[in-house]
Amino acid sequence: MAVHLSARIDTNGVQQLFDISHSLAPRAVGIQVLVMTVLSILTILTFNILRPNNKIVYEPKVKYHAADKKPPRISESFCGWIPPLLHNHEPELLGKIGLDAVAFLRFLHLLRWLFAFIALVACGGLVPLDFLYTLSIKPDQYDFLSAMSIQYVQGVRLYAHIGATYLFAFSLMVLVHHHWRAMYRLRNEWFRSPEYQRLFYARTLCITNIPPRLQSDAGLYKIFTGMQLPYPVTSVHIGRRVGALPELIEQHNEAVKQLEEVLALYANENQIEAQRPTIVVGGFCGLGGTRKDAIKYYTSKLKHTEAAVQQYRAQLDMHQAENYGFATISSIPFAHAAAVELSGEHPKGLTIKLAPNPKDIFWKNLGLSKGSRQFRRLTGFVLLQLFCLLSLVPLFPVASLANLDALAASGYIPFLKAWSTASPITYALVSGVIPPAIASVFSYFLPRLMRWLSKYMGATTHSGLDRITIARYFAFLIISQLIVFTILGVLFNSVLEIIDAIQRQGASLHTVLDNLDKLPARITRTYVDQSSFWLKWFPMQGFLIIFDLAQLFDLIWLSFRARIYGRTPRDLREYTKPPVFDYAIHYSNLLFMAGVGLLFAPLAPLVSLAAAVVFWLCSWVYKYQLMFVFVTRVETGGRSWNVVINRVLFSAMFMQVVMILIQFKSLQFIASIPPLPVMLFFKHYLNRRFANDFQYYIPKYEELSRSIVHSEELDIGENKLEQRYGHPALQVELLTPMIHSRVIPLLRRIYKGKTSHAGRVRSRGIGNISDKAKTIEDDEVMEGVVFTPVHEVSLA
């Protein structure tokens, strides 16, 4: 039997599939670092050349900013963007970019100094120790990278690595405590700021899962009367069903944009007499359908959808209520006190929380029934598990590409061996560049898919969805890329070695148990083998950060769109406005990099050095982007801070667990344990000291006496609650086609029917909101369609 197995299974060859090359891995890492460094330098030079002449891409906040949030002055010189980064610090930035952005930069500040210290200790202390010891024992098949790792270290020298984890954990706790205390202070200052004290939603509660018999304004009053809260309720508003109205409005606005694009291409002096643009309606994949005049088609579609919206609004039954509502409390401290008292409670099945900013709400999800929400969560959870399982599939080719030399050594792919011998440089280039590049492509799409899935599962706000995405995507990355493949590698190597032992010694329980004693060494070897991939992955991340600064894709896309589709006034306004910063994606990427850096710090210290370099790059790039490019969708006062800090602490605990597993056969096992319970106790302390009060405004007694108290008569009389928390579809103003004022004469030639130039009343919706109507004096009406001329000076 043993002979038969020996003939069929070449354990040494198969095992190479899970081992990094002992000859080409350092060369592949070096080539990757060199290539990414050169590309990063070229990208920075390109950015410095393009920035002064492309301010709409690189400095949109200089033009579009709130009156009190003007960004700092920035020079047009070659490196003129650097001085503002050096001279503007947190106190100045807080009023210009908001607390969410400041919290993000503070988190980066924490990471860059943490990994600077870790890299100093690991590379200055552990690397020389490991390297000299490896050279002294001269193990088989070691290389430059493995010699600077824990792979071959044994005996008392392991205490140096254990001591390093103590230093890493202590430095992390010191930095986290320092920054937590600062964020706690900043958030309390934000609560007390005049800006927050003027916010209407700061004293508003959101009530969901309201039973049908209480779905009315009177029912909401009855709910609060029954709870006997000592906080005066000044107004209430039950949500109203809007049916298909949001979809109709979306269709109308889409028709407006399509008409604008057609007119932008056609309405100029050179093309006005040319053949009118056409469009194929119907058909499939370019086959079949009817060709129609594009201008007439979109004009007709616009008029029909506008009429449908107005008719739907007129017939909408305002008495049909939703299962959610809102209530205002007389003061902000009272509203927060009520939210704290009702936190975790569900009186009569209700859920009562502080209301989010109206701009932050997913209105469609807010009105989901309890049954629909539970069904979505169940199906979403199943889809999430399936998604996580399927997303592991692309990681197998990534792992294979990362081990091209091992595949060649196995002999299963003959041409690889010949390639590595004939051209080792190109071979190392492919194994160094392609695997992290493929991993980066998947890391671009995966968080966005997870975000969409989390929204489907019932997230009610953008900010809440961000926190959910951070938590789920981080968990997925840690489990899939740092645990699953390591476990598979350890198990696979164990099985191969057990088979080999059985072939040599015969099958026995003693043989199997004796082989399991090698488990700590296998765990160490597996992680060290994987470290070369992360040493190639971090330079790729550094380049992508620099590439994000240059925004070359945005420049190319804007130029391409202008050439192919023309530039409508709406395009010029929309594409030159500051984009929204995606905190969830960026936080998730930073957290995963921190997790990798912490895990490998005591195992392969060079990884922590690579992480430190990338975090310092991130701190500069993101500071520039948040100062001059991106805006925050809705200010939450750094609400995600607790979420991201918890993940950093988990990464440190994961590092401790791996160190314990590596040492569990010896006395070093006992020495590796203490940091883990200390970190758990520290986490408990942070919750009690900071996190439990982080969400709510808890004023002091003297602040209560100075707080603004609003009257019931004023809140009801001004109808503030309905204006702010009525469904946007009931109030939103329909878009009108925007055209350049210079093409008005040409437009009159296109629309040869009846035209007029007169003021009109533009209504913002229905119900009590009609008092917001305004008169537009310079609109052009052509064939019943209202066009809004835009002067060139307003787009400059």
C-alpha cells in the first residue's frame, strides 16, 4: 500500500504549491518595489504638471464651498499644494472640512505613528537578531526574506519576538487612549457648537414599526403620552405613502438630462441645418426597434412624465400613512435624554431613536414593514454568505500566481520551469506585479458589492450603511485573506506530511500524533511564506494612493464625455462640484492594511515597514483631498470612530492569538498570553469611559439651564417638521432642461412651434409646501417645455 501511494503522490512536489520560492521571492519583491516606486514618482510629477490648469478636478472646493468653509489658499506653483498641508492643522481644519474628515485624518495620524514605532522596533531589533541567527544555523533553502523573519528562530531568542508584541500592544493602547480622549473632547465640542445647536434634526426623534392603529399624528401623540416621558413633545409628523411617485420623478429627470445631451450636440451653428439626431426605440441589443427623431422623442417623453407627476401628486391620498413618523422635543438635551432612556427599549414593538439628517435617509428602506425587513435580512444574510464563499474563488488564482516559482518546482506546469531558467527577470516581474494587481482589482469591486447588499438588507441611512460596510468588509477580509488560506495551507501541509510519514513508517496513531507536534512550525512557516505576497501588495497600495491623487481617470473621462456627448450646463455644474468622500471604502482599506501590518509585525517585520510607508503616504494624500477635493455627504460628528478603533484592537488581539498558537508547545506559550487579556480589559475600559456616551449629548447641569427651549406653538405654526421630514418626492422640484443662453436663438429654430419668454411659477411640491414657490423671470417656453437659460459667467 505504501509503495502504491508513493507512486501516485509526490508530496514534495505538491507541497511546493503552498511554499513561496526560496530563490526568486526576494527578486520579485524587489522588482515590485522598484516598479511601483517609479510609477508613483511619475504619477506625482504628472499631478504637479496638470494641477494648475485643471482646478475643476484637483481643487473643486476652491470654487464650491460654504461661506464659512473656504479652503486655505493654495499656490499654482509646481509643489504649491504642499505648504497648505504643512501649515493647516486640526484646529484650522475642523471648521473647514468638518469633524468626520478630521476624525478620518486623526485615525490616519494614529496609524502612521503606530507603525512608525512598530517598524522601528521590529526592523531595528528583530530583523538583525533573526538575520544573524539564521546565518549562524544555515537552514536548508532559506533566502534573504525568510532570514529576516521568525521562521528559523528557536529557543530563548523567541522571547525577543514575544517582548516585541508587548511593546506593540502597549504602544497601540497608549495611542488609542490618547486619540480616543481627543475624539471624545472634539465630539462634545461639536455637540455644544452653535452649528449643532441650530440643527433641527438634533432635537427630533424617529419612530419606526408603528402599528396600523397608531399611524396618524394623533396616534404619535398618544404614543408619547402613554410612555409618560418627562420631555415635552412640540410637534409630530407621520410618514405618508408616495407610491410610484419617486420612480415617476426619476423618469422625468432622466428625460430632461437626455434631452439636454441631444441639444448640446445639435444646437450649434455648424450643425443646425444638418440631419436631426435620431434614436432607436425598442429592439434588443441593437436589433429591431423604431428610429425616431431624438429631439421630438425626448421632448414628448419629458412632457408626458411631467404631466404624470403632476397628476399623481394631485390624486395622491395624503391620508395613507406609513409605519414611521417623527417627533420634535422642546430642546436638544431633552431629545438626547429621551433617546438614551429609550435606547434598546421597544415599547409596544416601537423603535425610537434620534432622527438622522433628512439628507442621510434611505426613504424606501425606512418604510419597510417588520416582516419585509426580516425577510430581507434573512435573504440578505444568505446572499452575503454565498457572496463571501464565491468571492474566495478569485483568490485561488491570485495565490497560484503569487507562487509561480513553487508551481514550476512542482513540475505540474512544465513551461514555468523553462521560463524561470531562461528569463528570471521577466519571471520575477510577473510573479511580483500581477498577483497584487489582481487582488487590488477585486478589492475595488468587493466593498461596493457588499455595500449594495447591506443596503438591500434594510439600512436606513447612508452613515449607518457606512458603518455596516466597514464592519462586514473588514471581517470578510480578515477571515478570507488572513485566516482561511492560512488554515488551508497548514492543514494541507499537515496532511501531506502525515501521508509521507505513513508511507515511510507505516500507519499508526503514534505517527499521526507525532506529526501534529509540528503544527506551530507549520503556522509560522505558512505566515512567513505569505509575507512575500504582502511585501508586493503594499507597494501596489502605495501607488494606488498616489494614482488616486492624480485622478487621471476623471480627467480622461471628462475630456471623453465632452468630446462624444458634449457638455451641457448641468454637466458643467455636476462634474465640477466636489465629489462625496466614501468613508466606508477608505476606512475598510486602511483597517485591512493595519490588520496585515500588525499580524506580520512580529513574524516578518519588513511588512510593518511597508505598512508604515503607505500610511505616511495616505496621511498626506488624504489630507490634500479632504481639504481641496472631497466633501462629506452628511456630517455625523465622527460617528464611525468607535467602529474603526474596535477593528484595530481586534487586529492586535489577532496578532496575539497567532503568537500564542506559534508558541503553544513550550514555556513561551505562557509568556505570550498576558497581552491578550490586557487588550480585552482595555477594550472594556474604553467602552465604559468613552464609547457608551459617544453617541449622545450629555450636558452638564449649568448647560441645561442655558439650552434653547422651543415652543409647541412655533413648531406647529411654522410646520417645520413636515417641511424637513416629509418625503422628498412630495416636495422636490422637477428638473427643467438647462441650456446655454447663447443658443437660445438656435433653439427657437429647432422648435419651430409656439415659443414665449415669460416668468412662471415653479412649485416645489404639494400640500403646505406650496408657499415655497418662486418665480423664474428668464425661462424660455417652447412647445410647452420650459427651458432654463444659463449664462456662461455662472459656469466659469
